[in-house]
Amino acid sequence: MRTTPTDGWTLGRVVVVGLIAIGVVGVVVADPPALLIANGFGTKHSEPKITASPTAFGQSGEVRLQVRMPGELFDFPIDVSGAGAPPSYLWVKASDSSGVIEPRALTGTTVKAPVLPGFYRLALVTATGRQIIDSVLVGVLVPFSTKMGSTLNGYKIGRYQWERLGGDASPPPVGFLQVLPEDLELQLSAHLRLRAFVTHDDQQLWPKYVALDPRILDKIELVLTDLDVKDFEMPMDVSSGFRTPIYNRTVPRAAGDSRHQYGDAADLAIDVDGDGRVTYADAVAVARAVERVEHRHPELVGGLGLYGNHGTSPYVHIDVRGKPSRWRG
């Protein structure tokens, strides 16, 4: 038996109105050269052509979040081609677009993540202006090693089984996303915001910290695609995303090593038939969609728990633990 959240659907409702294409640079979906010209990059004859790489957004094409360690060198998902001097780059805060470093030369597609935790976007700078790549959100982690005992900067997290038992226990997350109030509405994927993954505890303390594996975002988006979300509004609640270990112990019947603690799980309640309520039949439909997604994408295989046939609110637990596990609650 696995997770049975008692906090209900207390997080904000996400109204699914269709799949949003985000696989290009900028806010507006358009042919890349035309988009760059419209945003001040000059003409395609005098400036390099810059487009988002098709591999940037997961198997679903809908994931916006990338998670990086402080100062990590990585290949940013852009393609730079054509004539003109290569651009330089700088990082800007996702909340207000203020710059946090001086521009650096872009060598190929390799960039260096900011050294301070937070949420950032990349801005490319050419002779004719600056362009923020809105379609990719980079979350810089606070390394797990920063946690002192059960707390991180005063925020109560608790201790993972690995910390207490070692051995064969699941290793802890490599780090945590630092969340401020202004970050809660950040769009992590086409239909998911950061708010949905913050622990439901009552700590009145900021910043908060969240472990989050972008693969769970990808899996949820693939499930929504499988459900053919486009002809009607489909209300969806993520009733439980990340849980700190200390909070997980307060959830009745929750597994001691629940995947929610590792940021790769979510509990979903989706009104699949659009009748204004979430029923057990809706949960069964979601579970079947999860099975189909895992068949097509074995790299996202994981747990599937179906709840709601014994008087509890219907929902489905899914995760990307790397091996199949099935149960009913």
C-alpha cells in the first residue's frame, strides 16, 4: 500500500484547455526567423539564426523546466546558425527579468548556470538587442549537502531513509529548488505550475524547498496528450507533489520511502469526461492512459496507484521511479 493524501485538492485548480506549443524561442509561436526579426535581432542576413532545439522540451514537447547545479556547465537547448557574430549570453531572474551576471561569450551552445539558487531564463545579446528565451526555465538547485540535519536554511525537511539507514535505501535528491512567493506561478510545463509541487505543510517560512524531477512533468503532459485534451475544459488537481520526509510521516498509510519525497511523483485527480466531478471512472481512465504512456515511453516507467473505490476521493498516483509498481488504495 502506498500514498493516501489527506490534504485534499487544496492546491490551485489547473484548467486544461489544450496543448500549448512551447518549442520555440520567445513568447509567441511563429516561424523562428520571423520571430527573431520581430524581437529586435535585425535581419537573418546580419544576425545569426537562433532557434530552440527540438530536444529541449521532453518527450511530450511541453516541459519548460531544466534543473541544474550551481555553476554547472551544460548545453543549453538552442541551435545557432547562419552568418553574423555569435551572441553573448546572460542570466535574468525569471520573476522580474533583471540581469544577474555580465554578458559572457557563447561558445557553441555551452553555458554556465548561475551560482546562486533560484529560477532563471537565458537572454541572448547581439549587436541589435537582447532576447530572453521564455520557453525554457532553468532552476538552479541548493545542493543536498547544504542541508544541516533535518533543516535547510530553517525550513524543516526531515531525514531521508538513506541518511538514517544508508545501504540499499534510495539515494536522496541531489538538491532542492528554492521557492519564493513570487515563484509559485512559474510555468513548469504547458499545464503545470510550480505551486502544485510545493509541500502542503503549514510552515510559514520563505524560502521553501522542493525536490522536483522534470520527468514527472513530462509524464503528466504525455498522459494529458493521450487523453486527447482539446475539445473541452478538463479540470485537473495535483493534490500532492513533493513531500518533505517530515511531512510524509504525517500522511496516513504513506510509504516510509514514498516517491513523493524524491520529487518524481504526483497524485492526479482529472475530470476526464468533463461532467464537472471527478469519479472513480475518471481515475480508471487516467490509469489506462498512464499504462499506454509507459508502453510507448519505457524510460518513464514507474508506480501507478488507483484510489477511490472504497469511499476515498478518486485520484491516481504516478511516478517515474524506473521500475513498474501497481497497487490500489
